[in-house]
Amino acid sequence: MKFLTLCFIFILALMIPIESVDTITLHGISYLDENPVLVSLENGKISAVEQPNQNTDGPDVYIAPGLIDVQINGYVGVDFSGPDLTVEGVIKATKALWKAGVTTYFPTIITSDLDRIKKNFAILAEARKNPEIGRSIPGFHLEGPYISPLAGFRGAHLEKYIRKPNWKEFQELQEAAENGIKLITVAPEIDGAIPFIRKCVESGVVVSLGHHNGSAEQIQLAVDAGAKMGTHLGNGCANEINRHHNPIWPQLSNDAITVSIIADGFHLTQEEVRTFYKAKGVENTILVSDALDLAGLPPGEYVRGERKLVLTPDVVKLPKENVLAGAASPISKCVGVMLDYTGCSLKNAIQMASTNPARLFSLYGLGEIEVGKQADLILFSIEDNQVVIKQTYVDGKLVYKQD
Amino acid sequence: MTKSFTIDQLQAAVYGDPNEMGEAAADFVKSKLNGAIQQKGEANLILATGASQFSFLKALQRKAIDWKKITVFHLDEYKGISDQHPASFRKYLKERILDSVAPKKIYFLNGDAPDLEKEMDNYSKALQQHPIDVACIGIGENGHIAFNDPPVADFNDPKWVKLVSLDEDCRNQQLGEGWFPTLDDVPKQALTLTIPAIMGCKTISCVVPDERKAEAVYNTLNEEISTKCPATVLRTHPNTSLFLDTNSASKIAD
């Protein structure tokens, strides 16, 4: 009878979690098989995953592990590479990301003045110690400054700050970051890159190839040195490249490379996304937002440095040149684009946005709904291939609920 | 390799030093894993811990293996210690191999789970759902495999995973390898895969370097097959390779 009463409460309460002493039980549709599921949370961990009673009608929301974004430059006006970064800013960005279903992320610092990089890593390292948001930031991504100086390949990175790989210098950055740098994007073809990659890998940092014009041979050498990833494949690349010899084919063909892609609906065409996904497969693809700090702000005109930028609801543009300036969508949006562009299953889309980054970066407690894992979860609906976040749980606590 | 021989069904080989031994075992495991991946698209692996596995694990992570297709289990874990404890086998495996190879999926045996019965039950079920292609094991100074010490080893154990008391020799070995400051700090109990759970694996790769293990190796190869020296059971497995170095093989007659 007790169980039946409980079930009755489920129907009444729909998505509202049932709280007993310390346990919260969420009722929804599993992202894995689209079957109803009950997920219990206790002391910040998942304590049970069960099939509900057959006769119970559950709420019409999906349950999935929280999303993990390993490349995000800023959010809600907080620029991780900017001059005004503060711990408070990082807290604000983290909480805003929770609303977008991102429970874990690597704040990404791009090619900048070395002192700025150090200063901002120190701020990020401080922010990680915050008990409320710290667990959402298991590491940082350093994108540059050891990348290609060539126009097109360097993308929006400023040429004057691009440098040759320097292990001692990197160690200083790592020290400022209190060993928080878990991912570095490097160009394999520049002087000293291969031994540098080897040292990074030996020190436990994941090396991703990006903003580069590496040949097949140079890419293979980097993989042999331990590089495991390709950064935002198809972007950070010149508009015109050789049809046979270019940096894209070797990264597509090499199964040792997991590629990240910006599937925001703008940075890659549908054909590119479909092709990359078919070539790499679900195991070797991860979704990143590469969002600029303007992401999460209301659309409009903004000034950054000396440039005027226009934020549309979806993407940042340079109005003068009418070209893309950067991404503005959290990866929850990219999950929807993957569903739309490739027709992949929700299970696969979530794997690319949560399970794969958790695996690649040894975030053992994350990326799956399983007993004993950290209770970082999202409840969401899918409306016209768009993910609408209804609730977000971090460490077993409700941190966001849609009004 | 300095020599190789077969006793009952067990194939053994002796190598010049632990590194050579580790390389050979890693090549063996690599070929079995890649064979399984070729056949069914994925492979299931059990890893062991302890000082004896250092050179093998170091070599294994450098081999060309598609870890994205491999599900990993491990043999045992102490009761009641967290995965942050310096002697934790979970911590050991993360730091010595898993962080760097990032396998498809890892099943950790949580010795500090609030409900150990449930934990063992879940682990047993997961093992049953993942027929193991290769089990990498060692042999303890007392002849144990996993934590099946002589007093608790059972060749016909109905269980897959069980809670055992560790015998004095076993606890002294853990102290001797430097994992704990005093004997009192060595846990008295642990969770372990049982002997049938190990013997059910398709291939077993058993890595045993070091002088400390010479007697256990001698017993494994020469004693009557019984739980007095649990590792003797390996002689009845159809596909087991034993990797030794000259020190661990020093008591074997030429």
C-alpha cells in the first residue's frame, strides 16, 4: 500500500521531487532507452536507478547526466581570458551554466598576454576552491598560445601573443593554475611541438591538436607523442585548403583522435557535422560550445576591446564584415543540433556531450546515470529538436528549476 | 626471454628483468584484447594491483590498444578504505593506468560502499554481463590470487565476489610493500573476486616478478593443486600464461 501511495504522489507531483529524509527520487524518461526510470539521490550521489511500477504514469521529461563542456571562453558577460575576471564572475558564470544544463566545464583561456594568462588561471584556481561551484570546474583548457600564427588557422587568436612551445613557460602557467590545466590545444607543426606534447602527456595533461596546419605526418607524430584530441574540427582552419593535403583528413581518419565539434548550427554546415559524425563515430566525437562570454546575454550590440559585436540569439557576428565572431550557444543547444542534423539517438547525443568528455578526462564520477556516480543530472524536454532544461541537479542538489 | 616451459596446462616464461617481463606480458595482453575487439568490437579486461604489476601496467599503456572499446574491472579492494587512501586499489589503478588510457567503461569495486552486500551483488552482475577476455593477475607471497588467501580460497566458490578476512602473511606483504605505515593499519578484510570468477575468464595473464615471490612461484608450479597454494589452480586453466623474472624464478630447478 505504501508503494501505491508513493506512486500516487508521483502522478500528482509530476516532476516535483519526492523528498524523504535525505533521499530525492526523480521520475522521468531515461535518455538511454526512452523508458521510464526512477533515479534516487542521496548524499550527493546516485543511490538507486530503478524501473517504476508499470502502472505509473511518469512526467514527460528526460533524465540524463549533466552536460560537460571542455571548451567555453566565458558566459553571461564573464570572459575567462578578459582583463576583468574575478572569482565572483566565475561563480556567476557557473550558476548561469547550470541553468543551461552544463554541470561541469573547463573554463578556457585563449592565446593572450602571458601575464594575463597567469593572472586569470590564478583566479580560476581560486574559484575552484569555492565549495558551492568548485566541483563544476574539474579543470581548465588552455587554447594556445602555442598555435599556428598563420591567418585563418589562428582564427580569432591575436598573432602578437602566439608563441613557440616552451615547456618551462607552460609549467609556470600550470603552477599559476595550481595544476588545474587538464587540456591544452597545440599546433603539432610548430617548432618544438612534438617534444612539448610528449612532456604535457607525461604530466597528465590531455593534448588536443587545434588552430593548426599540420600535415598527416606531423599529426601522426603528435598522436605517437600522446595527443588524443582534435580541437573544434573544421574550425580554426583557413577557408581555402588543399583538397588532398590539409589538416582535416588525417584527424578524421585517425581513430586515436577524438574530435570536438562546435555543432551550434553556425560553425559547421549540416554536411560537415554529418560527415564528421559518420567518420569519427559516437565514441570519437565530443560536443563543445566554444561559446564567447556574450553567450547567455540578451541579443544586441556589445563592444569588446575595439570591436563592435552583434549578438543574435544564436551566434556572435562582426557587423562590419558580416562574419561570425564566435559561438553563443551552450552545449545543450548543440545536443539539439546533433539530433536535428544527424538523426542520432538521444543516447548518442548525450554520450558526446557528457559521457565521452567524462571518460577522456578521467572524471570518474560523472557522465553516466549509475549507482555511486555523482548526482549531477538534468531533466529536460525536447521540443522541435531543441533541448529545454527543466531542472538541474549538482551534487544531488536542485540548482535550477524552470519557472 | 631466458626460458619457457609448460606445467600441466600452464605456460610459463622467464625474463631477464621486470621490465622485459612487463613488456612481454603487455604484448600478450594487447594481442588478446585486439583479437577480441576484432572479433566482437569490444573487450572486457580485469586488472590487478600491487607492486608486482608496476612494470606491466607501465608497458601496457604504451601499446596500441583502442581503449575506447575496453571495459575494465579489477580484482579486489580493501574493506572500508576510501578511493583517496594511499593503499586504495582504485586510486592505484587510476593513477597507474586508467587516467592515461581512458577506457570505455570502468567498474570500480567500492570497498567503502555503505551496503557491501549490494556492492558485491552489483559487481557480480556486471561481471556476468561482461564475459572477461583477459584477466591480469599476480600471485601473492602466500600463493593467493586476488585476495583468495589459503584459509578462504575455494575452487568451487558459488559466489563471484566475496568479503574475506586477510591472513597474516597477506597483511604482512601489504605492509612490506609499503602501502601502510604499520600492520595495524592494514585492513583485516577485503572484497575479492573468487577463484571461479577468475578461472572463468577466457585468458589469464599472470605477472610475478621479484625474489619475494620465488617460493610462491615454486609452490604454484610444483605443489599439489589445492587451496594450500591457491595459485596452483592456474595449472588447470586452458589459456594461462605466467610471466616471471629471473628472481621470482630463482627457486625453479633448471
